[in-house]
Amino acid sequence: MARQLLRGARVFDFNGSGDLPPVADVLIDGGKIAAVGAALDKQSADVERVDLRGHLLLPGFVNAHYHSHDVLAKGFFETMPLEQWGLVAGPIANDRTLDEVRIRTLVGAIECLRNGITTVQDFSSFAPMNDSYVDAILDAYGEAGIRVIFSITIRDRSQLETIPWADELVPPDMRGIVGNRAGDPDSQLAFIERQINRVGDRNGMVIWALSPSAPQRCSPRLLKGVAGLAQRYQLPVYTHVYETRTQRLFITEELKAYGGSAINYMESVGLLGSHVTIAHGIWPDASEIEKLATTGTGVVLNMLSNLRLRSGVAPIAAYRRLGVPLALGCDNCSCSDAQSMFQVMKLYCLLGGISDPIAEAPLAMEALQRATLGGARSAKQTDRLGAIRPGMQADLIALDLSDPAYRPLNSIVRQVVYAETGRSIRHVWVNGRRVVRDGRATSLDESQLDATLAKLMPEVKKELERLKANAEKIAPAFAEIQRRTWNADMNYNRYLERS
């Protein structure tokens, strides 16, 4: 890789000034940061010089929870409960052409990059499970030039089995719409292990992870297999836990053998610890939050989708008070709308200040750490990602400080978190390669991507409308599920009080 000298930017350092980081040079060599300091130009020969005067250099963001499968359903929904939304957003992942899979992955990856996300955790869903889908997804990430923490969703309990009252309320002839097929644990685990060995890490651009869909959707056999695979290959694990009140109520009844607790169930199969991160974590009780803290199990917060799907607000103050490791994610395009860590960081600070009004609210510096080092920690990558210092991967964002977000400039870190929209991003590097230049992707022609997308979308929209029509057939059943959910007694709340 060509050596590059990034000259004259304000270089952000978590150990330095958040208000006005010093001007410095950054030397990139072999895809890594070789040096950071003043006047490196005099010490560096045979390099490409990039003038970044008037810019800010940040470490690239790590989007710690995302699904690429429904990117093309962006803007298709208004707000609705998660269980009903999933009747469309889930099936659109499956039985699609390889061209569509490539395009949907590229569209999401380019949006991430142009918003400064240099690493994305793709909790990937597709069916049937075959090599060609894996290759199409990972080749698209490689084409875009983004780093991916890649995991394949697995489960062996049907959706119908894991929604309370669904078996009673959904008519027999419509149960297939909800999903009444169970998976085989052994074949799924074998498929994933074969992919890990077949694909490898693609020069560090693919970081393998494991993703059981959610504890209540997986048998002990499957979860124990995940735990064993994680230990054998030293892999991080991501799983959805307690995303909705409905899930909380189901788990309380379904997992009585484990004290009605998804966290206890995970512990029983060896899936708690610093290598495990739960997505959402809105509805754990106080004892479960303590167990997450004592075991070092992380939580990735996804406030955009949680609010959009009316799932509630995670107990941010309790997580922070007990020291639960936190990361931030943008989640699905069809229910969060934007792959923007700027939106997520701002929400983290704002919602963190109202989940417990007495507690100290998260500050901007903490939010930026969660969006970079927090995500890196979830993937066991803090020695490589999330900061600008020698030896780290050269995953960097250059923001133009002449943007209105910084006029006047009082505090870099606060204005990045509260005022920035992504509009000021000019250049992005991943692994030392400039993948965004002057606000546009460098690895492909975005106008050609748009043209290809336009050809695909009529068929995609046709399928989305078909799935939506099917979902509407059983809307009364899901309305009743929601009514029962809201009327059930719980001794704590994750919503604003009803007036």
C-alpha cells in the first residue's frame, strides 16, 4: 500500500483536548498509522501528501449493530411494533437474486462509509444457506472498501413459537406468514464453521463473529454449539436480547426453568462474558443488569430503531452506573432509516439524560468513545480499531471544519456529537485506502450504482407489497397481541408514563 502523509488537520485524541485538538500530521504506512506528530513532513520521503488544513481527523466509527438484508426497504414503513414489522423486513432477506444481494449490501456499505462508519457489524440474514450468498455479501463489502464484522443469523425455533399468544390468535392457514418452520442446529453450525475456514479474514477486512438470533429463538443445543464455536475460534458473539416488552413477557413464561430470564439462560449455556454483546437490552430487570456487569457482557444500544418501533428506552443510566460495556449501533435501514452514528451519539446523550433524571447524563466525549472504541471492544479489536495512534489500523474520517456545524468553533467533541449531521465528511480511509474522496465513494461509480438499483427496485417493491399484504391479513391477531402486552402487569417500565 502507498505511504500517505495526512498534513495539518486537528487530530482527535481521547487522552487530549476534546475542545480544540492540536494540529498534527499522520503518517500511514502499510494500512496502519505509523506516526502522529508535528512536522512529520520533514521526516517523510516518498509519500503521497494530503493537505488537510482546516479539517478534523477522527477515528472511524464502528457501527456495532446492523443488518444489510433489508436496506432496500428503507422508507417502506412508518412506525409499528417490532413483531409486526418483522413479517415484512425478515422475509425480504430470503430467496433473492445474487445481483440484488450484492446491490443491497453495496448500498448500505456506501451509506455507512459516507457517514464515517469504517467498520460495520453485519448481523446477516439470508436463506437458503449457501456459499454464493456469503460470497456475494463479502465481495460487495470488499468492493466498497469497508471493514465488516460478519456474522450469520441462526435459530432453530420458529417465529410462531416465540411470540406470545401467536399460536392461539393466528389462524392455522396463516401461520406460515408468521413463520412456522424450525431450523436444524447442527447443519447451521457446520455451515458457519465451514465459511470461517473457507473465507478467512481477507487480510483483516473480515472479522468473523457468531449471531444466534435471540436466546428464546434458540435451543440449548444450538446455543451450546455457538459457545463452543466461539471458544474454539476465539470469536465475538452478538445476539438480540429483550428488544420489546412482548419478548420480556414471553421469556418470563417460557424460560421459567431459568428464573424467567434470558440472561440466566445464556449463562447456563456459556454465553455470557466479555466476548458477548447483546443488542438492544431494553427490558432486563435490575438483577439481570447486575449480571451483565459482573460478567463483563456488553450491550449495543440502538435508540433509532427502538424509538421507531415503539420498543421503549433502554436503562442507560443503570448500565452506566454499573459499568456495563456499551457500544452504539444504527440497526436496520427499514426501521432506523439512517446509518448515521451522529444521530445515534446525540440520542445516547439525550436519552441517557432522561432515563434517570437524577443520574449524571452521558457527555459528548463518552458518546464518541462508545461509537468508536466501544464498538471495537465488542469485536475484540481495541488493539486495532477505534483510536488514532501508532500501530492502529488507518481507519480515519476527515471532516471540514468550515461547515456550519463548527461555526463558531467552541468545542470539537460537543459539536461533533450535537451539531454534526455527516455533511462535513470529506474523506474516509479504511485500512489506509481512501474509500471516500471529496464526499464520494472512490471504489465504484455511484451513478452506475443508482442506475442498477433503479432496475432492481420494481421487483423488490412488488415483493415488499406482497409481504405487506400478507402481514395485513393477520393484523388483527397482532393488534390483540399488543393489547395483551400493554395490559400485562410488570413491576418496571421502559416507556413514558401514560397520561
